[in-house]
Amino acid sequence: MFRNLLAAAMPLVLAGCAAASGPADVMSISSPVDPTAGIRNIHHHTVLDGYTHRDAVDPKPWRQQNDSQAPGAGAGS
């Protein structure tokens, strides 16, 4: 019984010791409540920015596709 109690209490004791060191500073630049902090300029980008329309094409023979993508352009096959 004592072993079970010790096994359950040990993580709580260790967590209490670790919490005494204090939290890490996660705000690296400035505080969000700082009135002197600048506001970033936000640019609007459309959803379709960079879209290229492509039409469906008929498939090519698989051997020609493999040879065109092989190193050396399929010279060894």
C-alpha cells in the first residue's frame, strides 16, 4: 500500500519542485497590451493568387513517360 502511495505522490512532488523555477518568458518582442507597439501592415491576397488553369489531356503511353523522366532521358533502357 505504501509503495502505491509513494508512486502516486512522487510525480506531484517533482512537479511542485519544477514549478518553483517559474515560467519561461514566451513573449519575445513586445506585450500585446503595450500601446506603443506598432501594428503590422496586413496585405490582402486573393484566394486564387498564383492559380494556373490546366486542361485535362489524354494519357501518354507509360513507356514514353518513364523514358522521358529517367536519368539520361532513358538512354540506358
